[in-house]
Amino acid sequence: MSPAWGVPRVCSVIGAAHRRQAKPCQDASLSRSLTGGDGQTLQLMAVADGHGSSRSWLSQIGSELACAAAEQAVAAALPDTPLADSRAWRQLLQRDLPLAIQRRWQAAIEADWRRRPEGDQQPLQTVTYGCTLGLVLLAPQWWGCTGLGDWDLVGVSAGGEANLLSEEDDDTAAGEATASLCLPQAVALCGQRACLEALATPGLQGLVLSTDGVRKSCASDADFLALCSQVVALEDAGELQRGLEQITSAGSGDDVSVAIARRAPTQGRGSPRRPWRAGLILLTLVGAGLGALSLGQRPATPPAGLDPVVAQEVQRLCADPTHLRANLTPRRAQLLQLLRDPAAAQRMLASPAQDPLGALLAASRQGQLRGCTALEQQLARLWGEARSATQPPNGKMPTPAARSDERPRAGGRPTAAGSR
Amino acid sequence: MAFPNVRLSNRPLHFIYLCDCSGSMAAQGKMQALNQAIRQSLPGMSEVARQNPEARVLVRALRFADHAAWHLADPTPVEQLQWRDLEAGGITAMGEALELLASVLQSPPMEERALPPVLVLISDGQPTDDFEGGLARLMCLPWAQKAVRLSIAMGHDADLEVLQQFIGPEPAGQRGRSPRRPLQASNATTLAQYIQWASTAVVGAASMPASQVSPASGSPSSSPGANIPLPDLPPTLLDPSDDVGPLVW
């Protein structure tokens, strides 16, 4: 059986600022191919980012040990867990692997501390080695991730479209702060980021895992996604390293790491656009009257009169609702702008091709949108948060930029703004 | 295949002065000292910006007396900044100043990728308007919560409690010197030292922040304002309340 994934490529480059300050690179990355008891290959890629503050003065070692601990924990679980058992792996990613990784990491940093002169004089503070960790597993039947901290995971479709699949919640991070493997609640935080997706996901061509220095170096999220969509096809390791050096020099100055996985070409998956075609055919059938299928969730049926670009965006988002949150959450600033400046919606809708998702948000603001249930729920949540953010402390809403019928109905299922 | 060519950008670092321009600032040369201190700090600030090309240091200034208004409205690259003197006269609309500040600490106009801003509040008196309301309006904004907030009390009539509220609560158990308390300047020399410290050492720290363990952790580093570890105060000062030079103000 041919492998479903190529061997992931990883690269870590010292940040321009760290180089100037003669500090070490505090990022680490790792790629491994492991073989299960059934002879199938499990690819693993990981990135870790040491905190680098004065309290975390050994975090460059902490990040190396975190990647090693991840590999060891996965290797230990693999013989007893068939890769075909995706339910078991989902559970592993949510709880058992994070627990094993944290224990192994803790033991490794304790051993390192004992070898140091300081180890005789003072007890270990785990924050000394504090770091983030992002881990992605690539099996023939699925891919999954877990970890904690400010890493990003982007999926790239066969058509070259990039979507943010996982990022750190604002609730967990604040400003330059991030979750850490040294926290007592690290296992629970990993559970929040854990996911497992079957490879039936339409059109997934590759995954790009990166430390925060990459995204912070890009002028905007759109640039970051464009970078991911193209870098997934990059073969030349030297070119990757030079590109990352350019990123940190012209960008954030932070250490930068990427881990890139690409689906291996297999028979029956030669045409990159085929999955999209299948998805479009399915959506067309649904739109033509098969909507009576009991799917539990109302499918996307954009109303007549909706701009075709926006309608296509609705269908794209609804085709894979598991990624709705990651796609929409980075647009919070745009929602706030739409709330404060009603004319912005007109501008976005006037040229939807420039920013289809922005036009979709503008349409939802103006009550022109009807999407699938999951999309409506996510939009309602984001609009609610945006309105809360613009709400003054006295609890009164600002002068009615928002129509009363655009607010989610109290007590009922949240719906998109004006969508019903 | 070549490496993707996408737009890269260093990260803006907004540095904003909030200056009390009430009538009392005209007394005993306080306003003159403030103008002088800010002007003299600019070369050092430019040098720090030059040493940290990953950050784009942009300066603004807001004055408040009878009303609050922008003295330097456009975010101005520090190397292009030419300081215009502030003038004193009026009462102390500090609450209105915080409201005005809040209007620019939202996204947009704040950039997604911006570094936590540095906000320096300088006052010699007590607010005469709704300070609490202005502060509440400001502090509901994520950018204000993430900001490095410092305050400088000019003279002994300054309301230290109000200035402490602006900074946020001091970390528990902290004794002795701490920039997380209002810095008390009782003469022009000390004021200049504090302004110099804020515009160089603090800007340097904020330009290339190391990751911190998340405040969600409840760890010691999660105290308010610990997002950017503040550098030590100028070495001549053993404590923010220990002044050097004569007591003038």
C-alpha cells in the first residue's frame, strides 16, 4: 500500500533579533516516520517555541525536549493502537498523548536540570524550560493534531486554497502571552486544540504547521494564508531555509519554524480539482431538491439575488463546517469595522471578488445571507461578541447602527444576522 | 519553485504620551521641564528604534486640560518626530483623555500585528471629570489591557491613586522599587530620567517581547501588566519615591 502522505519537511530558523542579540534559536521542529504494528506508516511533525523570557532562560532546550517527548509518546502508543482505529487515536490526541508528552517532557527537563551546576543549589522551576508544542499526526486514513500555544495549523486544498484549521484562542493568550507546556493545566489545554479528521475531507492537499513568528511576520492573515498555500509545494530545503530567513529579517524578527505535510499522489487522486467537483455536484443536487435528506443540519441554500461570489463562499464554508470557526474567528476586527461603519459593508459588497469572506460578512450584516446551520451559528456568535466589544460599560448599545432584528433571538437557536 | 513572495512587515509599536496641560503645570516650570524632557529623549528613542528594526516605533501625544485633544495626532515614526511645545491652561479632563485614547486603541485603526502599545500618563494633579468612566471605557479594550501602562506624577499634588488605577494593581508582595507604581518626579532632572527610561528601555523591551506564559495560567507571571516584562528603573533611583536632586515641585 502506498503511503497517503509524503515525508513532512521541517525547518527552524533563528530569528533576526536573536541572531543580533547572540541568543540561541528557541524554536525546534521535528519530522519522523513511524511504523505501526499493522505495517502502516504514521508520519509525525512537530514544532515547539521556547518562551525566551528571562524566566525561561533554558527554553531552547525545553522546545527540543518537547519535540522529542512528542515523538517518544507517539512511538509508545503506536504498537497498541491500530491506525485504523480513529476513535482510539482521537482519544489519544485529546488526553493520553498530551499527558504522556507532559510527563516525558517533565522527566527530561528534570534530568537536564540535575546535570547543571544550578541543579544542586535550587529546585527546578518548569517555567525555566517553558515552551509551546504543536503536534500533527498523519495516518493513511486520517490526520490529527494536538498541542498548546500560539502555533498555527493551515490546511491547503487541492485547488491551492488555504484555511486556518487551528490557532490559539484569545481566551488562552493575551498579547505576547501564550499557553505553555510548563502549566499544570497543559493537558487540558492540549485537549482543547486536539482534533482528528478523516482523509475523506474534500480536497485536502497539505498541512502547514508553524510557530507564531511566521504569522506575525506576514503583513496580514491573507498574506499568511497565501504563504502557506504556496509553501506546501516547495521541494527545495535550501530555498525553504532562505525563505524563512527572509521572513524573520523583514518581519517580526522572531524565530520561525514550519512543518509541511503533503498528500502523496495516489491512483484516483490525480486530478487536484476532482474533490471540489464532487462537492459542487453534491451541492447542486442538494439545491435542486434533495434537501429533504435528513442530515440533521440544514444545508447551505444561498438565497436568490445573492452575489455569486458570496454564494460560492457560503457553499465553500458550509462544505466543511468543522473549519468554520477557524476561518471566521480571525475576521473579528472586520466585524467591528462593519458595526462601526455601515458604509464599509457597501464597499465590500461592491467588489466581492477582492475579499469573498469579507463580502459574506457584510452580507450577513445586511441580512442578505442564508447559510447552513453551522455557518449561521458561528456568524451569530461572532456578531454577538463584536456587539459586546462595542458595548459601552454602562451596558447600553451605541446608537442603533444595528437593527433590532439583527440580534440573535434570546432563548432560541442562534441564527445569522437577519437570516430568517 | 521559489519561496512564496508575500507581503512581510515589521510590527508597529505605538507609543502614546498623555500629558496633563492643566493650569498648575504652568507653575514652577513644570510644563517647560516636560517639553524639555520629551524633546531630549527623542534621539535616544530613535536609536532604540534603529536597533530594533522588527518594530516600527510610532509616537503620538494627547493633551488634556479643559478638554482632551490630540497634540500629535498621526502615528509618527520617531526619527521624523519634531516635538512642538505643550502649553498649560485649564482644568484636568483626564477622563476625557482616556476616552479619546480609547478611540484609537481599537482594531481598526490598530493593526492586527501591532505590538502591545506603550501608554505614558503624566500628571501633576487630580482629574476634574469622570476619570472612572473614561478608564472603564478604555480598559474594556483588549489593546488597552495588553498595553504597557506607565504613569509619572509631577510633584506631590498628583493623585497617586488615580495614576495607580491607570497602571493597574501592583503585583502582590512587591516591595521596594517597581515601575508598576506611579513614578514620582519632584524636579526636572528626575522627570527627564523617567521620560528617558520610558522612551528607551521600555521601548526596547516592548520592541522585541519574549513570549510569556499565558495569564490564563494563574502563574506568577500572569499579574496585570506582566505582558511585557518591564526593565529596571534608572540605576540612580533605588525606589520610585526616592528622588534625586532638590525637591522643587
